[in-house]
Amino acid sequence: MKIDIQEIFSGQFKLQNIPHNCVAICGAAIRTERWLDLYNFFKKTNDCNFIFIFCGHVVPDFDLPENFYFIESKEKNPAACGEICLRVAKKIPEVSYLLSIPDDCYFSEHALDKLLLEFESVKKDELIEIGMGFWGDIDANEKSALPLLFHNSNLDSPSLTMCGMRSKETCNKIGSIDKIFKGQYWDVDRTMRLLSMGGKIKTLSHLKVIEMPSSHNSHLLGPRFYNHDRGYLDLLWSNGNNDCNKFRKNPVTPYRDDELTGVIYTNE
């Protein structure tokens, strides 16, 4: 089945048979050869309910498994694809948590279950993002998680996390991905906005996110936008000399629904 995502945004169409209280795993994705392995790995190693929502311009040549949704968008802008995924996920009543991932990484077993277990100790209205440790490229064979800071050269810089999970309520409070970003750092901007609202970040470093070998890398144009996006991020949050603002210098420029186009493929 194919559905215009605008019908989901407007509430004219609701996806059926979504598992209750589930995690929406979202991603701007093009490596279709990786998708079934990723899905089957999460399904095999976790007990919690989840769905996949991937968006990109490369249509898979296989039938989607249960609770796997692909959104075809001609837009080759990873930030826009990421916003499409998040916006669809937030419109699904059964979704309780959102987790954005790349499709070029490996993950620890039971990662979803352990993230959700950590959320059980969190107050219902607490603004928090709980993520995993970044263990670098698989060829590097790191012995521990690498530090993730806004400015890696400043140990007092705000700590970040990898593939952070948030409640739907927290995602709604943070708001839209800023459309000034194209391929990278939009996720860091949203984390910084969470911190500026009094939220906090927690990393479960023993949960691993490991990048595929670089020889297999074919990002959704993300690295091409490095200079553009890092420059905007620093403009918004840096005071210079590796210092960081606590508050964003400029307001967010959100996407409008009518700027986000795509057709969602479902297994229904």
C-alpha cells in the first residue's frame, strides 16, 4: 500500500496494527541492503515493541516486514528526511518513544530494552535524552566508548550522546528539525535545545553504536554538507574560543507540513 504522508499529517489516514506503547526507530536511509539485517537484529535481540520508519530516495526491492515503513522522498536532504520520519512517528498514537539511527551502524544486543529500562527510573514529565556510546569505526576496535562533546577540544563543553531516545512528549517540546540544516548536526542542535530547556543527557556507554567500515559508506549526502551545517551550528550555539551558549541565538526555522513530501510504503 502507498499513502501520501500529507494524509497522515492531516489525520485523514491512520496506520493500522501498530503495537501498543512502541518505539519508533527512525532514519534518513538509503542503504537498502542493510535494512533487513538491522530490522531482524533488533527483533531478535529485543523484547519491546518497535516499528521502523525509514525515509530516502532509494526504494527497496523487497517486501517490507511487519511494522517496517518506508517513505520515498525525492528530497536528498537528510535533515528533511529525518523530519519526515519524526513527524510521521509523532502522529502515530501508539508510539511512546522515538529513536533516530543511521543505517550504517551496528548496535548492541538488547539496546532498546535497556534504554527503556533506564526510562523506568525517569519522572514522566522529565526532559531527558538517553543514548548509547559511540565506539567508532568497526575497524578501529575501540576498547571503550569515545567522548562526545559539543567542542571535543573543550572538556567543559556540553556532553552529547549517540542515537538518543526521547519520549514523544519530549520530542514535541523540542519541536521541528531546523530546516537551515541540510545533512548533519541537526540532531546536535535539537539536543542543545533540550539542554537549554533544562533537560539532561544520559549515555549508557556500554551500549555500542559502531560505524560500518568506511569502504561501505555511502551517506545520504551528509558529509557534503559538513562545512555548511557545522558553521550554522557554531553560529547558533558558540561564543567562540570553544565556549558554548546556554541559549540559542536565533529562533528555529521549522518545516511546514506542505514542505515535506513523500509516499509511505506499508506492509498492510
